[in-house]
Amino acid sequence: MGRKKIQISRILDQRNRQVTFTKRKFGLMKKAYELSVLCDCEIALIIFNSTNRLFQYASTDMDKVLLKYTEYSEPHESQYVNSR
């Protein structure tokens, strides 16, 4: 039996929102780590929470990955979802 489908919308309760953020942040960073190990790729993950606190993960040196990104001029795949 699969998991129950959840509706993706802003969590109104501040405490529940913070707990969900913490759990999902950990899960996202774990997935980023796994992808970098399994596929031998460089990953930089930057997260700002609602109070502008910074969280980051990088499979190698963050500055080197960001420099590589800013200097990259080839067409690339990107995804942006405006949810606000």
C-alpha cells in the first residue's frame, strides 16, 4: 500500500511548517549527496528559509561549483516554478 497523497500548499501552522522544513531539508540534502556519489557529479544546493537563514550542501568546494556555474555559457536545463 502506497503513501497518502498530500496537497502541496503553504502550511499555515508555524510549528508544523518548521518541522516539515527541517525534515524535507534533510531529505533533500541526503538525495543530493546520493546523486553526487552514485552519478559522480558535482552538486551545490542552496536553501534560504523564511527567516533568511542559509543552509547549503556541496559535493565539492561550494565556491568552485558556483564559479563554474557563473562561467558556464552553454545552453543548459533549468527549472523554475513560481509558487508565490
